[in-house]
Amino acid sequence: MGWWEVNADTLASSRFVVSPLCETTASLMALEKGSPAHPAERRWLDSHGPSYRARLAADPVTGLLVHVALGRHRWIADFLTPVPSREDETPGDAEFYDELARIRETPADTARIDLEIAHRGPLPGSLLRADLPERIADLLEWVWRETVASDWPRRRRVIEADVVARTGQLSRAGWAAALDDMHPEMQWLGGNRLQINTRAFPPRKLMGSQLLLVPVTPRRGWISRDRTDSQGTVLRNAVVYPCSGALTDPERAATPEALATLIGAGRASVLGLLDSPMSTTHLVATAGQGLGSVGRHLKVLLDAGLVGRRRAGRSVLYYRTAAGDVLVRAQNS
């Protein structure tokens, strides 16, 4: 298995990071794979998949490049997934283009080596060219502009809700609990060992390195690390992981007028969001209502039998019951 040796100093310097480039890269992976993880992603793919395929059909070199770079052998070309570097708060567009510049400026030889590793062999002749970083950066810019940017404020709220929830879990139960449910293959093994995946990779020591934790809304994840310094030390490593709770489709989140009249606009909004189980924190982030309001709405919906709840680890997830589903479907029909 692949595991890292992580000491207390590394954990103490670790932090959560919101990255629009990681969100866009995960969205590119979702577009390339074309298999939805939940109904909202299916609708998103139906909306953007045809234009994505048309773009690649018109540019077969980039089409082959993204296929190789995203790792058909389960290894992503390293230059495509730089460790997020922003330390300050900037608007989504500015932050995205700052991060994207690191990919665009990758030396051609570095990109070729990374691609050969991902491809597990020499590259096809059509990819033996110097503009590959520019091409993949142009594609990521298209994905951001056409499929992510307009929705970034809402995506960011969902991501930040995940950070708040995990920070609370960290304060209550420590790093082992916070890390264990980020990915099915990821778990704390004890003895300073953090299992990253189940692949046959040699262990790595992260002593003296910073560990960044980067949530994204698509059901995608990967590991990235900085290139080594002059002493051969990797200064920063990142775990990109899918945040808990699906990103609800804004059209589906709209409250039907009749349902709002029946049970109240706030409760109708919360009930409509529960296409998939969500925590209170995620409901607050996506419903645009305060914690107290969401809590009161959930109590009424629970008492009415329209919503149920179950525990997942240390979190409580709310979901629509069969009666709630019937009510929502009736109002949407």
C-alpha cells in the first residue's frame, strides 16, 4: 500500500485550502470520464459534455493529450496537478489564473517526462511537441470559463462547509477521524503512518513538509506534491479529496411555489435540497439560510416524517423520506 510517515510537526502545519484550479481539474476529469457520480452531476454532464466533446473533436492533439495526462494507467501527469500555493483571499477568477500560470509555464521537457510516466512509455508521435503545457492550460481555462466560473460562488460555499465540518471533527476527535473518511482508501494506520491508497508504492516520509487538504465538489481526488528543492526535500504535499455531500443542481434547488405555500419557503428549500444526504453544515451553505433557521426547519420536517436522519461516523446526515420524495415529486410534476 502507499503510505506516508507524518509526524506531529507536519500535522500542526497542515491546513485546508480552497483551490479553483483543483475544482476545475476535477471537473475536467468528470467531463473526460463521462460517468456521473450522482443525479446532479448527470445533469451537469448532459449540459456541458456535448460542447466538451465537440471541442476535443476539433482539436485531436489536445484530445489525445488530456487522455494521456489524466492517466489511463491511474497516474496523473504531475505538472497537471500542482500543489495550491495561494496564501491570501482573492476573487475566483484572479486566483484561478494565478494557479493556472504554473501549468502554462511548465518547461516542455518536464511536461514530456511527466506524461511519459503517466503513459508508461514513449509518447505518441503527435505529442512530441513543445506546446503541451499551453494546450492543457487552454483546455483547463475553457473548462473553468464554460462550466465552473459562473457557479464558483455556490461551489465555494459547499467546499467551505466541508472544511468547517471537518475542522469541527478534527477538534472533537483528532486527525485520525478527520482523515479516515476523506477517501475510501485513506486511513490513519497509527504509528505516524497515514495510508494514502492501496497501491504498491514505497512509503514516504513527510517530516518537515507541509500537508495541504483540498476539497473539491466532483467525486474525484488525487495526490500532488511540489518538486524537490536543491537538497531533495519535498516542501509541500496535497491531498485533493471529494467533499462530503453532493453539489445540488441550482434548478433542482429552486423552491416550487405551491410547495412553499404549503409548508413555507424555508422548509420547502431545505426539503428540496435533500436529493442526497446532507449535514446541517452543508444545508446552511447551500440553502443560504442561517444555522438556527435550518435547524428549526429540520425539526419540523422530522416531526412531520418528511425527513429522516442517520449518523455517519461523527456526523449526522439528513435525508428525504419516501413521504418527502412523494411531496417533492408531486410539486415538480
